[in-house]
Amino acid sequence: MQAGIAPHGGTLINRVANAEQKQMFLDKADYLPQVTLDERAASDLVMIAIGGFSPLIGFMEKVDYDPVVTDMRLAGGLPWSVPVTLSVAEAVAAPLEEGSLVRLNDAAGRFIGVLELTEKYAYDKEHEAINVYRTAEDKHPGVKVVYEQGPINLAGPVWLLERDPHPLFPDYQIDPTASRAMFAEKGWSTVVGFQTRNPIHRAHEYIQKCALETVDGLFLHPLVGATKKDDIPADVRMRCYEIMMEHYFPQDRVILAINPSAMRYAGPREAIFHALIRKNYGCTHFIVGRDHAGVGDYYGTYDAQHIFDEFEPQELGIMPMKFEHAFYCTRTSTMATTKTSPSTPEERVHLSGTKVREMLRRGELPPPEFSRPEVAAELARAMQAPQAV
């Protein structure tokens, strides 16, 4: 069995409590101070525990938080671009003692994890916003989260005690240990990862297949954690991928799995973050297209590609595959980019996500040059459902 690419930092972290540890924590459940995690913090807990955020073993202490925010590096110099913190209100933090255990509950009040509290510290929200998101505007969804969260960060190693199969996608809940084993079993030494929070369209398909021409396997890894309210729901996006897997992809060379983490919408910084996550899942390459993890007009079209040039390739350990914006070219009757097509702008079929959503709400299907008909029909059904807004 092939060893594959090393996880970020060299070791795949496992902070899932074993049966003995879990029982020890459960015996203390009634005596521990409690903190309730929101959706993002709960998904961060899971990602830390299963090794998706390796080398992190818990929520960041100030010694890591500060250089991550300012320099995109952990205290030891290892690249890391997005802070992973547990932020709470002052009233929640005040009674907690450093050196003690804290019970972590989900929104339903279930005891799902433990924090070994090593530190409590205040932080500058605007400083984090400007550095990580490149804006202090609360119109930015990532900045809005920072401004609305508590002013005190709780730090320290964590343990995950309870994790149910995903309610919608249990068959696609493939953790880093499992994905690495699957790649090895298939004999894949090179694997390209693809991140998305949007439904798949022809431009996505084109760059995925271009990448697949040069590597052994493709790891389709849609994000199913917290996203903006106007993003297409995860279950709809996954159905679209299932359709593509059934009809348009070589199934023996593609694995579809879910990424349980939450979106930050941090643009270039999140492109690095997403690449490192896929490295932990065992990918050797990572697709970076136009405006990766962007929102609004906060980032340049290819800023998420340029940021990879700020690191030495061996530091990141995963190779970005940079793609230009793809479109259907009416002159050549094929998918293309400006690198391969002699077309004029008028000969390129491209629709914005907003335009597509408007068409679907009116019951109109995007043209086949933009979306596979089966996928368009699935999106139309979802957008016209009573719960769609």
C-alpha cells in the first residue's frame, strides 16, 4: 500500500476520543462548565478531531493566532492562512479557569466534545477582518461572523466525543484516514482535489476533466458546512454531483465525498486553507479557478491563484492547478478558456450565479452550453420548491 502525501505538519491528527476516554469525560459531564458551539465551531471541532485541520489539535492559542492573522503562519513557521478559534462572550469566558476541562455542547445541548482550556485571550476583530478578509465591511459575510462572535477566544486541545452520521449524506462522509486508504487501494499516487459550494456547471466539469487528464484520480469534495443563506442548499448540490457521477464522469477515477467544514468566504486566504485541508485528505494537487472562495467584489479575479506564489512550493506540499475562467465557445463549439479559444467575448456563453438563479426561479432552464440538462432540471425543481426563496 502506498504511503501517499504526508499530512500538513507531518502527522494526521486524531482527536476522536476512544471508548475509555469518552467514558471518563462522560463521568464528569455533570460537573464540567459548559459552552455551546454554533454551527461553524461544531464543524471546526469535527475537522480538528478527524485530522482535516492537521496539524491543529485544538482551537488556536494566541501564540498561533497572532502570526496566522498577520503572516499566514503558525508559531513554528508552518503555513496556515485562516484562524480557527472558539470565540465566546465575556460572560461565558469569565468563570472558566485555564487548566480546566470545558464541556462542549452542540446547539441541541448534546455533549459532543471537550476543550482542555489552556488560555483565554481578547483579540482585535477589525485587525482580524482586515488581514484575513481584506476588508472591515460587515457586508462581507465572513467579516459579519467575526463582528458578531464573542470578544474572547478560548484555546486548547479538544476531544470529539459524539458524531452522528451526516443526516443527508452518510455514504459520502469520508474522513481523511478513509480517503487516504481509498486512494492507496486504487493505486492513485497523484490526486487532485476540487472545492465547491456551488452547483456544478460545464465550466467546473471542464476544469475538473482537464485536471483529471494529468493525475490518477479526482477527489470531488463539496463543502456542506455553514454557508450563506442565499447559497444553493447542500442537498441540491450533492444531487447534482450524483447526476454527474452517474452520467458524465469515469466512476473508477473519481471519488465524491463531503467536506464538513464551514465557508469563511475569505477568498485568497481560504484558497490556501482549502488546499491544506485537501492535502490532509491525501490530495497531491488542488484546483484553483477564478475568484476561489470569493464573494462580492472584494477580491481580484485571480488573487486566489497569486497568493500561492507567496509560499515556497515545498512549504505547502500540495500543488495548485490554476485555471482561467472557462466558458462555452460558440466559434469552436466546445468548452474553452482564453488560453485555448480565439473567440470574442460575444462568442462565449457565460452566466453569473445570480442570473442562473433568476432563470431557475422563473422555471427557465440554463442553456446546455452552461449546464448539463439533467443538472439544470434538478436545480429548477429545487428552486421552484415551496421552501425555495
